[in-house]
Amino acid sequence: MLPLNLQGIILLWGDRLERLNIILQSAIYKNIVAEITEYEKDREFCRHTMQHFVDTARICYILILEDIMKAAYSDGKRSIFTKEVIYAAGMLHDIGRLEQYQTGADHAVKGAEIAGDMLSKAHFSPGEIELITTAIREHRRLPENPTYLGERLYKADKLSRPCYGCSVIDECRKKDLAKEFQDLKY
Ligand SMILES: [Fe+2]
């Protein structure tokens, strides 16, 4: 029964992340991630590692699968997703971190630009690029009316952090948020 269409969300079935894997194997992606790791080597708080990106992508996917299973979401809009679109948002959402460390730019804004370039080179369609880059732009601070994917990416980003086992939670600048997401849920 494909595609799955419940209350306005359509998840196109597909197991393959072929285009995303082109990005993940590219020198530019690997170099940016390696440089972020270098900048953060003495960081006491949560780091922005491959593990964080994978956790965010997986939790974002789970959140959307849960919405579909519960058929709980309906705002009258039709949103079309594939696993690859959701994973691309997760794997690229912090790609602007390096620029933030180097120039002070907002990593969500810069990340959307860098991701847009990578996605277009990997043959994502303009519609897919728009969904992913908007979600990346929204993941840092949710706007008043976030997109469906942006809202789930924001949540997944927080839920992927192990706040439940954190010894520096009281010094964390996100401690109010951290306390909200403190219980292990995914
Ligand atoms: Fe993140």
C-alpha cells in the first residue's frame, strides 16, 4: 500500500539513501565534520559529531513514523517525505557549525546555504532542497509557524542529546530546554 498517506502526511516508501550517501562520502562533508571535531576537542558540553547527526536523523524519522502510525497530525497541508529527505535534514542540520566557529555566522542560516549546494550537486530536486534547507534554517530557533519537518528536526536535535546523564546540565546554556528534554524518550 504505497505511498502511505494519512491525514496529510505522505511518506514515500524507500530504503535507499543513495544521494545522501554521495554527500556523506564526499571530501567536503568529511572535511567539515573533521574540522568541527577539531574545534570542539576540548568542549565540555555536547559535541557536534557524526553520532549526533545520525541520532538526530533517526529520531526525526521515528517522530514522523509515529505521527503516521498515530495518524495524529493534520493541518490541512499535504507534506510529502521520503526517508532520504528526513535523513538528509538530520545529517546536514549542523553543517554550518564550522562557519559559526570561524566567522561567528549563525550556523542554521549558513548550514542551510551549504546544505543547499551539496544537495543540488547530489541531484536532490528543488522541492526536496526547499524542504530540507527550510528545516535546517528552523532547527536552531523555531519560528512561530514552523514547517512540519522543521518542527520535528528541532525536537529530534534536542531529544538526541543525553541530558539524562549529563553532569554539567546546570552550566549548560540550554539548561531550561535540557530539563524539558531530560527524560530518555528515544
Ligand atoms: Fe544538532
